[in-house]
Amino acid sequence: MEYIVLDLEWDSAYFVPEKRFINQILQIGAVKLDDDFRVVDTFERTVKSAISKRVTGRFSALTGITNEDMRNGVPLYTAVKEYNEWVGENAVTMTWSDSDLYTVLENERCLLKGVRFKIENYLDLQTFIQNEMRIRGFEINSQISLSAAATTLQVTLDGYDMHTAKDDSLVCAKLLKKCYNKERFEALIKNTGETKLFDRLSFKPIYVNDINSKLIDKSYLEFCCDVCNNRLIRKSKWNYKNRWFVARFECLDCKKKFLCRVSVRQNYDSTTVKRKLSEFKKKTVKNEEKKDELQPMSSKM
């Protein structure tokens, strides 16, 4: 089996048809590895933008790619076709985090019009390396950058131009070889067709705003008193605001009043429910007016 480490460099550009900025791919870099994770070939293409005449100063400073470099590049369509031919069949493609995949999907939809990157089997290399670092005793509390991971694992960066696609891929390959564990590595490989990986990534979560939706189980709307644990009685209609259903409740035993909140988000193949319970009090203020005051009591997920 062959392994591909893919890296993309992209720049923000205004996409007129959708009246918004998108991340356009301006460089594709990759390395091909054998079963022992030795580099057997490399790929690099600078892409000519189809929607802008200049690169941003930040992008140029980070990657070293100038306006002239970009203008002398090949069209994205050509770069992707050449990349797909270079990849071959049944390779495992890796990227440092799945953020590159979101950019792939955006460019396929906006700019490629039918041409797709060949990614049949996929592994998030950042996730794998971070897990291996934790197993080795390193404290990793958030996503670690490629350069930080290399420095921590004492992988030399001498001679590599970080934030260029091919060199970033080469550094990824060195980290993989140093951290490889067959069982844990293979457990993270996903067949993009069988797992519907790209459908999941492109799916935008939907917040349910209809209290009568079939996605809302009645149990989501039931609350218990945080003092006597008796079931609360709803005393107002459910209102929807800022992704939350809100209603007033009361405990008939201890006479406490509450404001209860429920948020329901539909994901690709699951539902995320958040529930919050807050004590509801009335506070006397100047000119004898009453204002509602919320005092957080507990939060249930």
C-alpha cells in the first residue's frame, strides 16, 4: 500500500458569485511513501488564481509565494488532474488536521465544477500524532501545530521551508515514521465512500426552531427542581430566541420558580441536546418597576 501526505496552501479571495470570501487553493504539495514510510516521490504545483489577480500580503509573507509566482502557476483544474494521476489507486491520504478537507470541498464546489481530489482512504495525521504524544507522556490540551509537534518530538526542521506545501508534507512524513504504531494507525483510516466522510464534513448543523418538531423528544422539555427533585410545572409557552427554547417553570412543592432552556441541534447522523435550568426571581428596582433576574443554578447537557 502507498501513503500520501497532502498539504495545501490557500489564500482568502472574494468570490463574486456568492458575494463572500473563500479560501482558494494556491499551492498543492504532497509526498508519496512506501510501506516503510520512506519518501519515494514528491508532488508540488503552484496554482494560478481564477478569481483574483493578487495574493494577500499575509499569504505571501507566510508561504513565500509572490504575485508573479501565482500568475505563472497552472489552473486549479490542471493541478488537481495532475495530482490525481500522480496519486494512483487505493492510497491512504493524510493531512495535518482535517481543515484541508474543508478547503478541498469548498474549492471543488466553487471552482472545480465536477473535478474532485482523489482521496479514497483518509487519516487525520494531526489526531494520530497527538494521540501518540499523549501515550508518550506529553501533555496535549489543544490542537498542536505541525512545527510545535516537530520541535517537541525533536524532529529537525533544518532545511525545511515551513508553510510551503511540499516541505510541510515532508515534515509530516518524518513525524509519522517516528510515531508509527500499526494498530492505532490503521484504526484511524477511513474509507471516504463507506463512511460518507465528505458528506459529513459538508453538512451544516441545523438548530431546531419548531417546538413540535419530531426531532424534539418530550423528555427534553421536562425538568426537575434542583432542591426537592420534583417535576417542575411549565407556567408559560415556549419561546425561541438565539437557538434556545425558553419557558418559565415552577415547583409546586417548594414554590421555587425557574427559567428553563433547551437547545436542539441536528447533526449529520445525531442530535445534540443542551438543557439549562436557572432560578427565576423578581428584583425590586428604582421607581418600583420589576425586572427579571436570572441566577444560574445548574447546567445539564
